[in-house]
Amino acid sequence: MNQSERFFSFEEAKSKIEYWCAYRDRSVYETHSKLESYGQNQEDIHKIIDYLKEYNFLDDERFVNSFVSGKFRIKKWGKKKIYASLIPKKVDKNLIAEAFQSIDDDAYFEVIGELIDKKSRLLHTEKDVWKKKNKILQYLLGRGFEYDSVTTVLSKKQL
């Protein structure tokens, strides 16, 4: 029997989930799902989640802010990809909108420019400028950046 199939007592589950939440920020929904996988009933799950919130192990606002910040600064994802990744975690859309406000527009366009330069260097053998721009555009759209933002920066670049 693997660990995900094992059922834990209330105290074991509380201790394990406390450590799990302390490791990195988690959403309430993720934590709820994890507790269900530990075999906890709904009443115990709510008690544990209330405890985690009370002792600041669990906070959706903090989770969303760190998720948005990390995915943008470290992974260099666009807002669309970040948003799409947060939806399955069932966090409040208002929290997502607030977290997006923390991304400076200049920094956002700067990241787009850096990614354009990086992709352009990788496509140095492509002689057709239109094809090269199209490949760069597709790359950035795949990373979750908005079409208008990408084309604005791309139009200013010399390829």
C-alpha cells in the first residue's frame, strides 16, 4: 500500500499537513484535497483547515501572490498562463486580479523583450523575417502572454 492510499488519524493528518503547508504556500482547495487523500472526513478536514488558517499556515491571498510572483519572475510566464494555472486551484478570481496588479507593466514588457531576444537567437538560421516573427509570436503566446502585448514589443524589435 502506498502512502496516498494510507489513512491517517486526525493528529497524524494534522501534523503531516502542517509540515506540507509550511514547505510552500498552498491553496485551501489543494489542502482540502490532500486531507481527503489522507482519509479524513469533512468535519475533520474543516477543523484542520480552520486550525491552519488560524496559525497562518494557510492563506489563499498569500498563496496567490507568491504563485503569481514566482511564475512571472522565475518561470517567465504570461498572465494568461498563470491565470489558467490558478483556476484548477479554485482560488477567488478577485485575489488573482489583485495579484496581477503587483506585476509592473514595464517589467512585464521587459520580460517579453527578453524572451523575444532569446527566441530570436535560437532562430538565427531562419532567414524569412515573417516566419521568424511568427515563430516568436507563437512561442510567447504559448507562454501565456497576450497577443497585443507581444505584437507591441515585437514591432519595436529589429530581427
